Amino acid sequence: MSNQLEKVRELIELRAKARIGGGEKAIEKQHAKGKYTARERIAQLLDEGSFEELDMFVEHRCTNFGQEKKHFLGDGVVTGYGTIEGRLVYVFAQDFTVFGGSLSETMSLKICKVMDMAMKMGAPCIGINDSGGARIQEGINALAGYAEIFQRNIMASGVIPQISGIFGPCAGGAVYSPALTDFTLMTEGTSYMFLTGPKVVKTVTGEDVTQEELGGASVHASKSGVTHFTAATEEEGLATIRRLLSFLPQNNLEEAPLLNCTDPIDRIEDSLNEIIPDSPNKPYDMYEVIGAIVDNGEFLEVQQDYAKNIIIGFARFNGQSVGVVANQPKYLAGVLDSNASRKAARFVRFCDAFNIPLVTLVDVPGFLPGTGQEYNGVILHGAKLLYAYGEATVPKVTVTLRKSYGGSHIVMSCKQLRGDMNYAWPTSEIAVMGGAGAVEVLYAKGAAESPDPAAFMAEKEAEYTKLFANPYNAAKYGYIDDVIEPRNTRFRIIRALQQLQTKKLLNPAKKHGNIPL
Ligand code: HXC
């Protein structure tokens, strides 16, 4: 064998060694937990054969605690680039089979390299987390490594989409990188996120709690809102990340891909002319409205189990990607509260940062009153949504279906918050407040003096409702651009979005605003 061939053979052997990470036994252990390895995950995430790996020969430099005797090529993370539906993405996946995927100084350098490349090339960065946290033997160098990653997450925010898959443990300060990214997805039963684990919780607070109860996927999907998506399996999780990217542009200077629309743009949806119940207190399902108007009924919901009184997610109109924000009358009557406001505000800002138009469907009775909300800072949380809509310069199309009262009317992308096209169904009630509340304020004295207070109030309420509970008062002043037939909603939104394609609106130059965080 020639010298050259010998060297090629050596390279092939080294590559094979790198590809088995922590070794066959560790891989078996990983599989036994129902988890794939880092390379298997990347292979499923990316287009077949598109992955180009980087830094396969990187090794850690630690000499503490006998580490100098333990070396694995690649050092616990697989990094590189490839394509999803033919579009460039950068990716890193922690390899739990090597030191439990724990973060070393050199692992951080590998991750930072792909993040820097993603920024330079203007392409999304996807991280698959499965790690025991900072590599304990490396001490402060591991912490510095995390900080380098966080700094890059911050600089990349609003420039390239950043997506975190949590496919195993994610503990300690490590959770802050996913929290800084745009979307987080957790696998059910095999992943968890927390700042301090159950043992520390027990020591500090005395509370007995399991990992799942403390930071499992369902907890973060429904209680904390930390995760945007959950998946029953890793396959499903990786498919969701692929699907999510189909709605997003590569970076903040591009538009989301325009797909060929197979759903007629002038599709009339007669059912919408009868969807609003006669009684204003009866709910209907906003998902039915969304499903009826968007292309092929396809809707990728974000945070579906958190603050269900508001619905957010991605859909398309005539092939164009949009962010949908909609009150859900079926849940807490669609009221706005702290959690719903925060949920929608972050989504609106994401869409605005990445040039994705906003379609807002309104049926909101108001903000949830009471000490629970006030003590929780609903003023600040509601202001977040107000700020997000007011700041957004992307095309904004609003359709009011039924209730739109008081402060919540303003917050939900009203005309004065630079709503571009504001439509209302004839069933809309756009007013300062609902009839019952209004007559309580206006006629309490009159009712007390009346021989039949109940009849007096009912009469006044009917009068108020007739006068104000309609779209025409708002339309009279141009606050509503048109009152539309519900069944034409799809067509009207598509036309509005087409018209708005060349919209140009700039906010005043500033370092950054001061959103009420
Ligand atoms: C070095 C680690 C490690 C770590 C795991 N390993 N975590 N090595 N540093 N942080 C090693 C284990 O020693 C073991 O090595 C192998 O990875 C697999 O781990 P197991 O414990 O066998 O796996 P499992 O039973 O599945 O448990 C996984 C785990 C547990 C729950 C993650 O390993 C664990 O509790 N690790 C420590 C978690 C932690 O406290 N991390 C530090 C957080 S502080 P061998 O050689 O036996 O196979 C932090 C600060 C970050 O992260 C701050 C950022 C700002």
C-alpha cells in the first residue's frame, strides 16, 4: 500500500471512530432509553445525504480528574450544515454518549462556530440538546463556554431563526440557551428542563418533586409556557421542526417561501355565515374559523396547551406564510389575561422580526379583572401585547368576528395601532364595554329610583346594545375599513395581503425600545 493510501485508510478509520461517539455500549444505553444518537437525529432532521459535518476531530483539553486519559473524537457534540427542503440550515446535536453530552470548552467552540457561520450565511440554526449540563471536570471553562453561546443567541435573535429541540436532560443554566431562541420543542417522557433539579429543590425548599413534575414536556407546555411544541416521539419532533421552518424565511432580510397554493383563493365558506351563536354568551370554536379560511385548513399551532384563551400559529393564505393570532371564545370566553398577552406578544414580535404578515381574528370580551390578574401584573403583560402590535411594521390584517370591547379592542391590532386593513363581520360588537356593564355604570341611580329596577335595566341594556353592539359605529369613523360577509373572509384577507405586499413602514431610529418586560 502506498503512503498516500495508508493515510487515506487512517482517515477512514478515524472517521469511523468519531462516528461511534462514546462507543457501542453507550449507544445501546441511549437506544434503550428510547432515544436516538446525535447523528441519527441529524440524519432524520436534514434532507437525506445533505449533512456536512465539521470539527469531527476536536477533542477536549481538560486535564483535571483524569480527563487527560479519556478522549472522544468530536467531544460530545456533532455540528455542521445541511439542507431542509433544499434550504440551508446549521445544526448542532449534543451526543449524550460522550460524557453525558456535557458542555466542555471545546464543545462550546464547536457550537459557536456553527452559530457564527449561520449568522454569516443568513441561515437558521437548530440545536438538539441532550446534556448533563456544564462538564463538571472543566469548571469555569464550561461556564464561559455557555456564556459564549448565550451571547451568540442574543446577537442572532431577530436576525436568523433559532430553534431548540430538547431531546434529553437540559438542566442548570443550560436552559437559558433554548430560552433565548425563538422556538423550543420538547419530547414527551424523555426530556426535561429546569434550573435546579429535584435534589436541590428538596434541599432548598423541602418540596418533593420528580423530574417530570418539575420540568417535563407537559409541564412546560401547559403551565410555564417555556416550550412551544411537544412531540410524542423524536421522529415527530424532528418532523415538526422541518414543518416549522417551511413557514419561516432564512433570515430577517428575506421573505418566507411562497408556496404554490392548491386551495381556491375565492373559496366561499358558507358555514361562516352561521357560525356565531344567537346568544352573545355562547361560545363557538375559533379553530373552525381558522381551518375554514387558511390554505387547505393547514395550521401549525404554537403553544397550543398554554393560555388557550388565545390561539397563535402559522398558516398560509394563497401560499403566503402568515402568523395568526385569534381569541378563543371556547376557552375563558376568549378573555385576555397575563399569560395570553405574553404568549401573543412574543409571537407578534417574532413575526414582525421575520417579515411574516399578521392576521388577527378578534372575539374578545375584555381583560380578565380581579386581584389575581392585577397582582400578577396584567397591566404590564397586556402592555406587552399592545407594544408588540403597535411596534410591528409587517402587514396587519384584522377581522373582528364578534366582541371587541374596551382596552382589549385596542390591543388586538386596532386601526390606531397601525392596523392596515381592519374588517368586521356584521355580528361585531365594537364598543367601550358590554351592555350589562355599561348600564350598571350609567343607570345605577336611575334603577334605584325606578319602581321595577330589573325591567328598567333590561330596557336600558337593550337600548345600549342596539346603539353600540355593532360594527357600524366604528365603520362610521373609518376605524373599520369594511363590514364583510363572513363567508368571504378568506378571499378578503387574501386580497388585503396581496395589496399590502409592497408595504413600507419604518419606526423611528433608536437603539431599541423599552418594551414593558
Ligand atoms: C461530566 C457528566 C455530566 C456532567 C453526566 N455526565 N453529566 N460528566 N459533567 N455535567 C456523565 C456521567 O458521569 C456518565 O459518565 C455519563 O455522563 C452518563 O451519565 P449518567 O448519569 O450515567 O446518565 P443518566 O443516568 O441518564 O443521568 C443523566 C443526568 C445525570 C440526569 C443528566 O448524569 C446528572 O444528574 N448529571 C449531572 C447534572 C448536573 O448537575 N449538571 C451540572 C449542572 S450545572 P460515565 O463515564 O459513567 O458513562 C450547570 C451550570 C451551567 O450546568 C451554567 C450555565 C450558565
